[in-house]
Amino acid sequence: MYALIPCSAEKKLKPVGEWNEAKLLMKNNHVEHWLNGVKVVEYEWGSDDIKKLIAASKFAKMPKFMTNAKGRIDLQDHGDEVSFRNIKIRVLK
């Protein structure tokens, strides 16, 4: 979503060689992206605002982009070496 919504200026990245911690929360249609304990992006899934951002973006050519609230996740590397660990997906009650 960072390609659509600028992330908070409060975003704090850890130095190279240290692990960043990301958390994505979705309750009903409200989505929050957290990075190292700081909320960096939030939006409403399926909202008109998000649909407009998608239509004006590189994702407009991807007809299934953000059409399913359930399914697979996508991890990106943007061509650089990247590592992931401790990925957990769970339903919170």
C-alpha cells in the first residue's frame, strides 16, 4: 500500500543487519500497517478513496488487486536481497 498511500513521517527503520518488525491488522474493513511499533499507514479496505488510488496507479492493470479480503499474501523484494522470518497469520477474536 506504500505505493498508494504515503507512510507516516514517524516511520522508524532499524539499521542494516537488524530485523524490522511489521504488523498488519485488519478489523472489519479498517486496515493498519505498523512498523517497529509505529503505525505508518491506515485505510479502509474497499473504500471509494482506495478504489480511486488504485485506478490512478500501476495496479489499475491488475484486475484482481485488492478484490479479495481473504486469500494469499504477497511478499515483495523490489529486486534486492531480502529475508523474512517468523511470519504468522492468525484470526484475532
